[in-house]
Amino acid sequence: MECCINDKTNYSYCCLKIINAGNWDLDEPIYKYYTDPDVANDPRAKLLTTRIILSHQTGFPNWRGNNEDGKLSFEFEPGTKYQYSGEGYEYLRKALEKKFKKSLEELASELIYKPLKMKDTKFIWDDKMDSTRFAMWHNEKGELYKTDKNKTANAADNLLTTVEDYCKFLVHILNGAGLSDKIYKEMVADQVRINDYKHFGLGWWIDENINENKYFALVHGGDDIGVHTITFIIPKTKQALLIFTNSDNGTEAFAEVLTKFLGKDGEGILNIEMK
């Protein structure tokens, strides 16, 4: 069964693979490849880097549509604090596509899907998509929402995948992600503080000290109308948990599943997530 999730980890990993291969620099200014017209006259646009974008420090709102004028703008200087932003990920997508002259779908297929044999994962609906396999979206009463069949890839949203495919991705991350030690450490490093118990790396929230052994967990979720998903990875114990739900009240299942399958480590993660 295919489902649609709000997932930035897949995309951020694609970026890290390009960096790992030496074809992109984590700290090179993005303006050399792309500048959004809305911020072209703002000097802060020249401060944006891949590190700042993947760690959600752009200063952008989540989506420009939230602004009254519908235009992209900075709310603070890039690199100074954390603020979750889908716009930032889209900004980087456009820069990568411009440099490599390939679409996000082409890059992801080449770097992730084909190597990991993820045959049912894509960023867009196409003619090959079997809609009868799609897990339809529901509200909390079990009533169906209309399916939004996105035709344009979005680096921050609407990834189509299956439990089987996404588990392949999680196992790959669990086993080092095929990255150099340097890039892997950057992925989980404290790029920006969120609170006393959590920081953001590159593409992942990192829950710190989830147990007495001070293990950490990589965490990321996705929330849209009728969709709530989340995944947890504990590198030290080689454990991972994936939860996909297709309902507005899907989050109600998270705590029970987390503690049932990850035990005390799950309780530690839940305590951090609830703080």
C-alpha cells in the first residue's frame, strides 16, 4: 500500500550523498546557484548555505503562503536560530536542480531509490502510479479527504512511498547511510539547539540522552491533512521504528506503539518529545 508523507529526511539524505561524493559543499553560499526573486534584494540571501538550510536556520517561515502578501521573506538572520521551514528545503532543491540540470526525482532515483531498490517511492504522481494501492486520507471521524495528486516535486512534502520501501531507507541510515564518518557525524551533530534535550542535525531531530547510557535517537515526523507519520532510529542499539497513519487522529497511536516496541528507550524518547 502506498502512502503520502511529509518527509524531508529522504531529500536531506540525497543532499548529503551529493556532498559525500565531493560534488557539493555544505558551507558554500547558495546564491552562486540560485536566489529566489522575492529575496533577491535582501543581503541576507547571500548568507544561506546547505548547512543552514538542512538544519532549519534560514529565517524563512514554513511556507510563504502564510505571509499576507504571499511572498518569501526573512524573519531573522540566517544561521542565528532554529525555525522549521519547508521553504528552505525548496530553496535548496532549486539550487541543486539548476547546478546539476536534473530534477529532484532524477537525483533521488539515481542516489537513493535505485541503489536501495526502493521501487515504490517517488516525489510525484505519474502515469505509473496505481491509485488503488494508495492509503486514502481520513479525518478523525473516518471520512475521506480528496486526494491531492501532486505533479510537481516538493523537497519538503508529499513523498509517495510504502512501508517496505521506507524501511529499506531506515535500515540504510541505521547502518551508516553509506556516508563518510565526517559527513555522518555532521548529520547527527548539534547544528542548532532546540531545547535542553534536543538539537537539530542535518535533516533529523536528535533526541539526546534517551536512557542512562546517554544514547541518542534520530527522529522525524510528517504531518498533513489526513496523514501523520513518524520514525525513530537508535544507532547504538541498531533499532528503528516506523509508524505511518492515514488519519487526522493518527498521532494518538504514537505513544503506545513507541513504548511497546522500544521499551525503556521508547519511554525515554517519549519523555523528551513531551517536554
